[in-house]
Amino acid sequence: MDAKEYFSMSGKPVLHYFNGRGRMESIRWLLAAAGVEFEEELFETREEFEKLIQGGTLMYEQVPMVEIDGMTLVQTRAILRYIAAKYDLYGRTLEEQAWIDMYVEGLRDLSDMIMYFPLSLPEEKEMNLEYILHRATTRFFPVYEKALRHHGQDFLVGNRLSWADVQLLEVILMAEECKASILSGFPLLQDFKVRTSQIPTINRFLQPGSQRKPPLDEQSIGTAKDIFKFEQVADGKGVEARRDGVPVAVDHRQTVLQTFASLPMDLIGFGYAALVTIGSVLGYKRRGGVPSLIAGLSVGLLAGYGAYRVSNDRRDVKVSLFTAFFLATIMGVRFKRSKKVMPAGLVAGLRCLQRPEDFIGPFGAGVTYHLLL
């Protein structure tokens, strides 16, 4: 009797993947939370993966794949939804299911960023880590902190454990691997983590020796690249990860943003400052207005100082932010009155070119991405 026949007779779900987290980890989490024992068929080489493909059981020639209840399931969300429904972790009503889906889909966005973070190029790791932490603390975790506060229960949906709770705990722990204190501003999420981690089935999964996988290290990254033919492609427009030549988890909005952020200096900011200064001098020669010259030179000097500060620390944007919005407001009003592109309309419009990820400020880089579409 081979291993496949044994697992089939044992009645346990069989998980087919490589020996790492990836997209299978959420499936492991959900099965463990449901108290379901499972077996794993882990391939370690490209040849073993291709053999699985040639067997004809992979609908899209992709893993994860799970054998359960006599079926062969592929596609991560379909697998998770089936498990959640089968083991009563998918709500009691359509409304609860809708809420669970919304919470889970939001968490997927954050978990994908963290999952692909180890594939960052060395020179971009610090920037990508800052971006992940920023998004987690300004866009995602506030949603779940608010949900727990308004719901007033121990769980996100209803009054019992659901798929959304399991996914949230998994992502919290992933984020804490990036920064241990990331929940410092979220007391309800801290309590949620402690409370949910103590659920017996989940607590067992968190213990050493369980089937939970560790974070990717250099060796496991190398293995995954060999199996799935991952590669990082730099083409002058940014960097993307590819699997079998096909881009995966690539957001072209992020690529554009990274192009701005990777500049060694705030060249656009310095250029903007120079343009304002030159424009002031030319305006003085044409009209002879000393007050306008002084004001223009002052704003140009302030813009240059702001660009200098941003060049030393991308987060130090207060001076540039104030200068850009101040001048854009004045020139915008002049343009509205005169309807002349030069100089008011031009200066107001050029403000939009300045390091967009900085000037969005508290609204987050995510808003900038949509503005760049």
C-alpha cells in the first residue's frame, strides 16, 4: 500500500505543497483550528512538482491542492471556504458569511504583502518593510480594532469562532514577525490575540513540533524558487516576482511608487524648488515686483530645504508638504482667476509630481497608488 492509498483510507485530508508556508499555511491554520488532523505530501524538487502536474489532478497546474472527502480541491480561497463551511466556521447566516468574506479578503491583502516580502531585493527590503508596517497600522489593523469594539464580542462575527478570527490571528502573528511591537496601539487586538491563542485546538497548533511552518529562510526561499521557478525581474520600471515566467502578486501601482521612492535624492523636489526660484527671478525681470521676488525666493529656498530633508529621511516631509500645498493653493487660486497656464497653472500642476507617496501623508501610500492609476 503506497502513501497515497494509506492517506485516502485514513480519511484525513491530504495537503500537497512544498515544505513552507506560502498559500497553504492558511489552510493548515483553518484545519488545525477546526481540530482536524491532516497529512502532508511535501515535494522538495521541481521534478516532484512536475510529476504531480503530469498526474492530471491539478486543474490549473498550481498548488495548493487538498484531497478531502473524495475530492481534489485547488485554488486557495475555494479550499478555505469549503473547510470553513464543512467545520462550521463560516457563520450561521448569509449576512455573517458576507462579513466573514469581507474581513478575510482584507486580511489576504496584508498577508500577501508579508508573504512576498522575503522575495524583495536586498536594496528594497527596508523600504518594503516600512510600507508593510505602515499599511498594517494605518489601514488594516484599525479596521479590526474598530470591528471588535463595535461588535462587543470576543469574535469578529457572531459570538463564536469563525474563519475570519483564525485568519486574523495568523496575520497578526505574521506581522509581529516583522515588528514585535506592531500591536502596541491596538489594545483590543492584543486581547484578541491572547484570547484566541488559548483556544485548545489553536494552542496546540502554536506549539513546537506542530505542522505549522516557520518563516521562510534563505534555504527555503531557494527551494521555493527552484520548485516554482520564481525569479525577480528588474527592467528599469521596477521589480516583479515571476513564477514559471508569469508575474505573481505584482501591483503596477507599487512598481511606479517604488520608482519614485528609490531615487537616491529627492530630485523632483529639488527641481521643483529650482523652478520656483527661477520663475521668481524671471517674473521680477518682467514686472519688477520686489515683494513678489522676495516671496518667490523664500518659497523656493523653503522648497529646497524641504527636498534636502526628504533626501536624508523619506519620512521627514513636513517642510515640503507645507511648501507644496501653500504654493499650490496660491497658484491654484491665481489660475482660477486668470485662466492662464503660465505661470500659475504650471506651478500648481507641478506640485502633483512631487514624491506622491510623501505628500499623501496620513492618508497612506495606498491612496497614492490609486491616484497613480
